[in-house]
Amino acid sequence: MRFLVILACVLAGCLAQKPHPCKSPPLMTGGLSVSTQNEKLWLYARYVYDALGQRIRLMEMGSYENKTFTADVLLLFKQSTLYEINDRARTCKKMPLKPDFHPLEIPQTASLLAQLVLGSSSGPGEGLLVNTWTGDMPDKGGKYISTVTEFGCIPVSTLAQTSQYGWVLTSFFNNVIGISDPTLLTPPSFCPDAELEADSEEEPVDFFGLFFKN
């Protein structure tokens, strides 16, 4: 009986713990969607994420200003290089990558808005416990609101305020911890000879700007 009382107290203490900022798993794959408040953009993308090697692969399709597009991009932050890959034509476009790598995480400066259940808390398996945080976007002004799972810190959604597009909503789904095909994070064999287009008329690409390609 005493053991049951102690166990109940331990469980109550665990449930009562205040959520803390966290980092998402360093290796993940999954899908995401992006849409903007001004309705200029929507997209769907498969992603491969490697925080250890600071590499991201995005395979996108969507619409920008009522024009559809597809894109396959590999971001190598340690090399400050982005590859735009065309597997069918076996060609690569190599461009500079401006920003530093920012891992998927809830920063220590974030403020907790709420802990809540997505779905239902009426029965086992009917809901997902998540934490919603808010803070200031680094170097861009505006605010963000991010939701991650309580267990695992898996990203669910991020709402970011921008001057050009209004609020930008990114939703994550089908997340899997780990990377089943690491070759997706290295340039294809036909890419290494691509010349860096530093003098291109296009602006250097950063991770956020990838979502606003036409």
C-alpha cells in the first residue's frame, strides 16, 4: 500500500512538471506544408534533416503567385552552399547559402503559452500532448509561435510573422526519427563540377527564402 502511495506521488510530480525549452531530434525525416497570410504561396515538401552535419534536403511542390513550381534543394550550411538538383536532367545549380544553421528547437528565450492536447483527452490514444511557445524571430523582427510535442520535442507547427508575407504557417507531419537514406544529404555524382553562381542575378538563398521561390 505504501508503495502505491509513493508511486502515485511520483507520477503526480512528473505530470506537474513545468515544460522546458527543448531541442528536436538531430536526425529526422518527414513532410511539411507552408502557407502565407497574403495567399501568395503554398507548398508541400518532403524533408531530410541532419543537425549534426548541418544539412537539409527539401523536395518541394507548390504554387507561388498562382504559378506552380517544383524544386529539389540540398542545403550544406558548413560549406555555405546550396544545390538545386534536377535528377531527370542530371544537372545542378550551385548557389551561396547566406545564414548560419539554426537547429529545430525551442530557444531558451521562448515563453510558454500553454500546454494542451491535440485531439481528445477522453480516452487513451485519442490525443497528443503538446507545448506551445512564443518569442521574437532572430534577425527578422516579428514574433513566432511554435508547437512541439511534450515527449520528444517533435515539431508540430510554427507560425512566423514577416513583413513581406504576413504570418507564415509551417506544419510538420509524418515525422520519423532517423534518416533511412543518408545519400540524400550528399550532392549527386553530377553535382560536384557545378560552378558557384556567385554573380547570378538571383539573390543568395537562405533557408527561409527557399519557401518563396517562383
